Amino acid sequence: MAIDLVLRREWLAREPRGTYTQLDSTRGVKVHYTGGRVAPGIVDDHDQCVALVRSIQGYHMDGNGWIDIGYCVDENTEILTRQGWKSYRALRTGDQALTLNHETGLSEWQPVLEVCVFPARPREMVRMEGAGHSSLTTPQHRWPVERRRTRMRWRKRAGGGTSQRVVTGFDRLWVTTETMGHRDRIPLAAPCADLPGEAKWSDAFVELVAWFSAAGRVGSVGRTMCATLRQAPSNPLYAARIRAALTSVFGPSLSEAGGAARWREIVSGRFVEFQLSAEAGRRLAEVAPRKAPDFVFLLSLTRAQLSLFIETSLAAGGDTPAWKDRAAAEAFMFAVLLTGAPATLRPQPPALRWQVDMTRQQHFSPGDATISRETYHGEIWCPRTANQSWLARRAGSVYFTGNSYVACPHRKVFEGRGLHHLPAANGPGLNAGHYAVLALVGNSGLVQPPDGVLHGILDAVQYVRDRGRAGPEIKGHRDGYATDCPGDPLYAWMRRGAPRPGESAPPDPVAPPFPGRLLKYPPVTRGEDVRTWQRQMRARGWELDVDGAYGSESREVCRGFQRRQGVEDDGIVGPVTWRLAWEAPPS
């Protein structure tokens, strides 16, 4: 049976308040339910279905402030990009932002797919304020958290025993501001998975840049750089370190090499001053203009060199360095965050300096904050990334924060936002991966989905596959979001494979025999076995050419798939990765 589509004009839909975001392909479909009570009488009266769909659109547009039937932070929240921290006004689609891969626990640079901005109007927002944390979000804003996994343990004691709840581990979940538990852990930082493996600069040069940024000064004519270090009993080796680094990068000093030297050493009282020639000073200024290392330089450092840069900066400026120039402080903070260490930035009175505080605390829990609700009148915004998350900063504190069609009981499908249009109800970040189909069942009244609803869902799924480039996945809203949607009965049907009423669920997939050789790059591996694997990965929703050549594109798809499955992401298709390509559940 072809889809029985009720067009927007036929159910008297309101015009959207803005322009839809284009959606060209997805991994599949997320299934939702209406929630609340759905009158059982709609089974016998299609007019009630129409009225319900119109009321849902009204709630989304008037209650949620969406542009049509379909979450966010305040104006003072920033996002970390490869160019530094940006406000939503400066952020652009395509900017590379630091995101959290909530499956691996590592941070990754990913392009911003969209900047969603909602107009200013009175809204209820939730404020969390605590030591090292400040956020102001909508109640439905999504967060990646770690939640304690516990069990009861019986302890024997003289005269009896007691039961004790012990922590056995942590589960990674997505929750909303409203559903977050007091003991949930919000990640404050994560080691970056995208750091270079090979060094571009020598360690000695990295050290000099750190000394220059934290304890250097530029001559009055801008041609001479002087790195000054106070000698004290606690750091007698620091001058020797600078001397060794200068010798390694620029050769011997003036006193040792004569007029051709690029630096000289002058002792004055308790200070040792190292003066560089104009040429040597320019080399440092190229990567650290006005003493602030640029982010391109920092992004080119290996993990070990970032640690060296941080350690040297601390040695030059003290354990809690403070910078007169905010740009230098921002650069130091950027380096700290790339290593996976939390950091905050705050002004230091009375003379305005900028201090970066580092802490060993990797997480923040709402139980340590003051939580309140308030009416907020400004714009709200949220970026969209493939990892459904992004590194945010507000008031100097840093943390990771991360319906299209409606099926009714009469096997009719209401057109929502339609083909190639970004949905809203999946939640921020999830929208890029799936269309959304809403079933007119609730958590009371009409709870069990009638056959007409199930047929309508599958008709809508096939429709968006055929005409909207949707992938093969059929998942529930709860699979990526802390919610009971789409309800237990509908979700149980999906877990059985979403069979047509009257049909049995499809059998579990079985992988074909492993071809007997590793598929890897370099060099390019070619053959029919490569084509078979590429075809299966494309069926799972990955963007990949089925050309029988395992090159860099196939390797990156393999790595992404391996990370999702929790196996080593070496980019090589061996027996385990081959089997998982067919037998792993959709993710």
C-alpha cells in the first residue's frame, strides 16, 4: 500500500515563522509518541487526529518558540573553536568546534553543522552556579553525563550484618537539565583525540615560546626580545634550561660565538636577562605575536609538547600564573584544555590580570551547585555537531554540554516539516542524524499502538527512505535522549525489529565469512571483499563510496565505526570489525 499522506494544507497547518534548515541525508528515523493522554476515541474519529496534530503544532510554536512543529543556552555562553572562544554571533557554519565523543570519552574537532538561534522573548531558564561552574539553559537542554552504577553489598559483622550500596562503575547517558541527577557528573574536559602524532617543532623551540609568553618582554622598538627570569633557591635550573634551549635553536651565545650570535646573556642583580637579535625575536613573534601563542601553533604541538609548554609556562609564571594580556592567558588555557585538563579563566584584581586556574577535578555535579529558575528575556542558541555536544564556557567556567511526520490510527501520515527539512523534536545534535516520525499514542488513554499507527510509521519510514535519502535505522527517541518516549509498548515493537502487523520480526543478521585478509590503508586494498564491506557500511548509514578500493575514506569510516563499537580504532577491518559490521546493533 502506498503512503496515505495528509498534506500540510489539508490539515490546515500554520505557516512556519522562519526558514527550515536543509537536511540532505540521515542515518534513519527516530520514532516519538505524543506523551500525556491521547483520547481512545481518535481510533474511530479521524477529525480528532487532525485536531490533535494542530494542537501539537501550536504547542511547539507558541510554547517552545520553534519555527514550526518540531534547545538551548543564553547569550553569554561561548563555544571553543580552533580560532578560540566564540560567541554565537561570531560562530559560523563550518567552524571547527571541540566536541565530546560521549562513547569514547575523548574530545574531537568537528564542523558546526548549524547555529540555531531563537528570538528573544520571556522564557523560563534553569541556572546552575557553583565553584567553577556557571550555566543558564532551557529545561530541555541536553547534557552528556556519567551516572553512578551501584549495587547492594552485604557486609558481615559481629552480631549481624549491614547492607551497603557500592559504586561499581559509571554509565554514560544523555539527560536534560530537568532530568539531571544531583550526583550525575558533567565532564569539564577530555583529552583531544585529534592531536598530531609527529612533531613539527623542536622541543627546545616550544620551551622558548612558553618562556617568551609567560616571562618575556619585547624591546621598545619591537626588534629585541628579552626573556627575564628571577633567580631563587627554588628554581636554580631555570636559567640553565633557557640557556640550553637558546643554544639548541639559535646556536651559541654572543660571548661564545662573537658577532654572529643571535642572543646574549646579561646578569643584573638577582635577574638573568637573555636578549635576542631582531631575527631571532621575529622567529618567536611569528608563532606568538605580541607574546600570545597563536592557536595554529598550539594545534600543531604533540601531546607531549603541549605538556612541555604548560609545564614551562608554570615554571616561568609560578604555579598560578597571571597574565597582563588576556590573549596570552587564553592561549595557555587553550593548551591546557587540549591535554584534557579542566581550566577556568578569571580576572584577578586589583590590577587587572588574567589568571588560569587548573584543577584535577574532571567533573562537576549539580549537587555541588545552587540551582534556581528564572525568567530570561534574551536570545537563546545552540550549535549542532555530529557528536551532539560541544565545549562551552560561561563566566570563565568550562564544561561539555551537548517531528517531521505524524502517524495516526487510520494509517494516514500527516506531513510535518516534510522532506529534506531539519526536525526539532529529536533534541539538539540528534536532528542531523534522523528524521522524526510521531505516533498518535500517549502514556495514558490510547497507549497500545493500533495496527494503523504501526503501518503508518512504516509507510512514513519508507517514504523518507525513497524520497528523503534516509538511512536504514529505525530508533526510538529514548535511544539518544533521556526520555520515556516513544513509550514502552511502541519501543518494544521497535526492539522486535518493527515488523509489519501480521508479519514476524526479521531474523538477526549474520555476517558473511571473513575474507581471510586485513582490509587496510596504506597501501590501498582492492577487491570484491572491500566492496562487500563498503556496501554494508553504507547500508548502516555511513557516507562511503562503494568502489572496491579501501583508501583513506574507508579507513576513516572504519575508525568512526570502531569507536562507536568500543573496539580499538586502528582503521583496519579484521575479523572482529568485519563481524560487527553486520551483527552489531544500530547505533
